[in-house]
Amino acid sequence: MHWFWFLIIGIIAGWLAGKLTRGHGFGLAGDLVVGILGAFIGGFCSAFSASSLSALSAPS
């Protein structure tokens, strides 16, 4: 179910980025694809960093 939220957040982020960079984006479809890819990469990095941080704080 996490992939669904990544997809929704990526679409919104891509659309918003396209609005903020009027005339300098990749077009509507390109902005949405970039937003979706960014959301998935960010989610992966977040999950990776959260698991590595919890491993560091575990008592030995």
C-alpha cells in the first residue's frame, strides 16, 4: 500500500513543480514522471536511513 502513497505524492509533487517552474519543466507528463520517480527514490532512501538509524541505536 505504500507504493500507492508514493504514486499520489509523486504526482502532486510533479504537478506542483511544473507549476512553480513555468516554462522550464518537462511538460505535464514529464513532470509527473519525474515526481513519481523522485517519490519512490525518496521513499527508498527514507526506509534505508530509518533502518540504519535504528540499527545504530540498538543496544549491543
